[in-house]
Amino acid sequence: MGRYIIRRLIQMIPVFIGTTLLIFIMVYALGDPVTAMFGDRRPDPATAAAIRREFNLDKPLWEQYLLYMGKIFTGDFGTAFNGQPVTELMAQSWPLTIKLAILAILLQAVVGITLGVFSGLHRGGVLDTSVLLGTLVVIAIPTFVLGYLLQYLFGVKWDVLPVTVSNDNPSLQDLLLPAVVLAAVSLAYTTRLVRTSVGENVRADYIRTAVAKGLPKRRITVRHLLRNSLIPVITFLGIDIGNLMGGAIVTERIFNIHGVGYQLYQGILRQNAPTVVGFVTILVIIFLLANLLVDLLYAVLDPRIRLA
């Protein structure tokens, strides 16, 4: 296990370098960030040159990347074009998005797996048909439509949940509605994936053997059927962690949450390259670590899998 983890961490290095290099090139090579700072006004040549020197924009692109990579290993993600360190923006936004993403993942896992198991065990029944129809509707509705609809129903018409979220110290109640909107589509896919996996495994030989031995139905479902059915689901959930954090742009805009999605949106809108590159770099790290965790969970769910 230890050797496997070390080898995977080593394999992550070229992936991390290649991904961040691609992001860096896409952000810095496309357009002129200094010109974008001034909008429609033409910047003074001396002022523009000073800004380029300050942010190393006067150097070749490969040298800019090396300077950037050298700084992030010391915890310095650069300074935004408004003069605020990117780490300060991260300290303000990451806690909000992490809370929102954790709540969304819990909803996605608990509700999605539960519905998927019951639907898979009763294929063709009323519950199964209702779940399939419900998940199809959720998948078909765009996120921004679902967000505004739930915001109107629960926040305005019924007044049971807050319409917007406090960015200082949001409570669980504040984040519940945004988490539902953020997790809705992923929850629907999780439910359908669990349903399919359970439906395939329930007819497997090891389930028939367990039934023939007279094991309790609950034990067969939890210890045998569910563990084997969760392997593809864990893969999807691991990949979806990064998607939930990076895909929170629409949700955070709807509920006025100043999290990672909000900062990325503002950075892209204003062509604030240091902010965009810094936040996406952290997302890349989270995505790589989530995939490592998924691989480790395989061995926990299925003892036949050996990590070597």
C-alpha cells in the first residue's frame, strides 16, 4: 500500500505540471491582461510597462511559468491585478465552497445511493418508475432554472429557507438550498448509476450463493450487494468532487455566495490571470488527490483488488 501511494504521488507530478502549464498558457497567452485592466481606455505606455514588469509579463511565457511554479511551492500564488494577494482571496472563498461542496456530496451520496438501491431492488415497480422519471426531469432542467425555481418556492413563496447566503459565517440552513441545487444533477446520475449496478449484481452468482446459505436479506444487501455495486459509484463521486467545486459558478451566482465559483467568474470576466490560475491550480490538486482516494477505496470495498 505504501509503495503504491508513493508511486501514485510521483505519477501525479508530470500530470500536475502538464495541467498547470496548459492552464497558464491558455490564460496568459490569449489576450493582453494589462490592456483588459483598463477596459476601453488606452493605457499609458509607461504605466503599462511598469505593470508588466511588476507581474513579470515582460518576460517570455516559459520564464513566467517557472517563476510562478517556484512561488507556489512556498505558498505564494501571486498578486491579483487589484493589488490583493491571491491567498487572501482563497482564504475568503475556499471555506465557503468547501462547506457547500461537502454538503452537496453528502446529499448526493446518501440520497442517490439510497434511491438507487431501492430502485435497483424493485426494478419495474412504481418506485423504480418514479425514480427514473424524477432523475430524468432533474437532468433535463438547466441548473440556473432549477436554482431560481427552488429559490422562489422555498425562499420567497413558502419562506422556509434563506434566499441568499451570508458570506461571513453561513449556517447549515443557509447552505442547504444551494447544496441541493449544486448536487441535483450529480445526484440524479448517481441514482441511475447505483440502480444499474445493483440490478446487474443482484443476479450474480455470489448473491445466489448467499441466498442459498440462508443469510439475512439485509446482510446480503449491505455486506455483499452494496459493496460490489458501489465501486463504479465511488469512481463517479471521486471525479465529481472537482466538478462540484469548479462547477459552483452558477449556483454561487444565484445565491450570492462569494466562493471559488464567484472568484473564478470575476477573474475570467476581468481577465485577472493570477486569480484564475491560482484557483484552478488548487482545483487540479484537489482533483488529483480525490482520484488517489478513490483508488484506495477500491481495495476497501473489494478485497480482491490488490494495489501494487
